[in-house]
Amino acid sequence: TVPLPAPIPPADTTPPVDTTLPSTVAPASVAPPAPTLPNPSSTLDEAPAVVAPNTAAGESVPDASHLGPDPESEPDTEDHPDSAQPTDVDTAKSPPDLGPIEVTEETPLSQIGQSGDACLMEDPSTRIRTWMWLPTDGGASVPAEQWTDFWGPLPPGDLDAFCDHRVVQQDAETTQPDTLEAVLTELGYPDVGAWHRVYWTAMKHFGDPSEPGGLLEAYITSERMTRHLLSARTREQQRKAQQHSAADHTLLLPVEDISVESYAACAAAAAQGLPTDQFHQVLADHGMDPVKWERVNAVWTNRMSQDASMTIMQFFGNAFQAATRSSIDAAASATPESMSDDDGDRTEMFEASDEASKLEAPMEDPDADIQF
């Protein structure tokens, strides 16, 4: 008799026990991820967009554990008439004295400065700095009707004056945050925290509520505010161009006795597609022939390409727009009785001028921002 093999015991499915002794060194605590900070190199090359209200310039954060951005609100596109003025303006003479700000240890950012109830924070890993508004009284986390207006150095209810200060504040905070306090002091603000209270006062009167009866911190930029900010940006660019031209008078020196204004007028005529004889007459009116025009055009074009301040481009753009408008007005004033059958070139000139008028949009500063 052949003996049967011994039965095979079933496999043990019990997971093995880890007998490794725990390390005597506790693992390092993992810090929460750092919030995404504003990029100082952001540009104005994109069209203005309505953004959430808690941006760096108007951020309302009860404590440092709420450094993340608020969820985006659905924009309210209802516009306000330009003639609207704020009502029931209760102008505070000075912002409240809230004492020192204590930043909790939960944030990975380091506080390196304070101005009023705003703190200058730095990301240790990237060295990027940003201002955070940390009001101990809750800030804009109140219904709009409960907010106490504070206009600071601004005339109460003056939207244009606010926008002029806004673009200056944005430029400083975006490019050189360390200088923001000094810049705001020159504008008449006692500290950076006071600016944020002016900001939310303007949002209360000129912004759009994301929902009826919502908190002030949820207000969003209105179309009206965006339009006024674009105008303020143009004024600021012109002011900077004047400063640069005064600092470096060689930027606008005439080329062969041809000023930037005369050059721009001839460039506008060239863009309109005038017949050759008419264009040559425009050149003659400005003291040039075709050969001299080629030389002058080359020099001015080279100057503009090397002008990082865009000062020449600002003056050229203004003169180009003025010459284009003048040509359009002249073409529009021509009556049908005064036009002959062979005036097709004149109609073509008008269409070209109308196309060139699209350059009327303000020159964009690559180092600026347009959002509220």
C-alpha cells in the first residue's frame, strides 16, 4: 500500500506583524502649503477682468489662518450711471487704532513689517513679499450698510481721485512692496491699513454686491469702476512719460528738425493709405521729402524700440491719435455735392482712417495691473 501524502495546510492570510521598533526621532511636522502669492511680473497685456474681492490690494483676513483666496463670486454685470454719487457718507476722520497685529504660527509666511493693521509678509522659500490686511475688528466682514466710511485724503465720493490713487498703490505693491508705505504716505495716508479702509469704502459706494444683503468683502468690481480705472491708468502713464522726458531730454530731441509730433502726423497719413501725391504733400508740409522721411522714420523707430520707459511711444501715440481724428473729421465734413465721381480714393482714405482710429486705446504699461 502506497502511503498518501500529508495534507497541505491552508495558506495563512494574516498580514505579517511589523516588529520594527519605532524610531526615537519624531518625524518633522509638515507645514501647510504656502498660499499662492501675487506675481510681481504680472502685466496689463490682458483685458481687464472682474476679480474676487479679496485680492492683495483689498484683502480682508480675520486672522492668518485664512490666507487662502475666497471662492469666486458670480459677477453682477449691472452698471451704474456715471452721474451716481454715494449717499449717507459718514466720513471718519481717522482709522481706528487697533494696536499691534499678532500673526498666528499656522501660516508659513513670515511677518517682516507692520503698518497700521496691515502686515508685510514674506514667503521664506521664494522671498516674495506681499501686504496682508489683518484687521482685528473684522474689517469688511460686515454688511455694507454697517461699514463706517473712511475716505482718508480723498474727497468723499470722488471715484476718479480714488482710481488715481489705486493705480499708484498697485504699481508700488506689485513691483516694490517695501516702498508701499512710503508711497501711500506721500499720497496722504497715515499707514497701509488706512488705504484698505479707503478701498472698501469705495467698493461700498461704487462696487457691485455679489448677492443682495451680502457682506462688504464679497463686493466685486463694477463696470463703472473698471472704466474709471482705465482712464486713471492712462493719466498715470502720461504723468510718467512727462517725468521720464524731463529726466532725459534726449528722448524727444528732434531728428533732422522733425519732432515726434510731426513724425507721428506723417505716420498717421501713411497708415491711412493716401495716394502717393497726397502723402508726399503731407511730407512737404512737415519739411520732408520721401528720402528724408525714410531716414527720420528709421531713427524714430529705433529710438522707440530702445526706450524701456515707453516715453516716446506715449507722446507718439497721443500725436498719432490727434492726427487720425483730424483726418476723420475732415473726411466726414465732405458733403456729397462736393465729391466728384472719381473720389473713390477719398472714401478709401476715410475707411483707412477709421481703422487707424482703433489705436485710440490707451497705451498699456507692461509693469502695471488693472484689476481692483
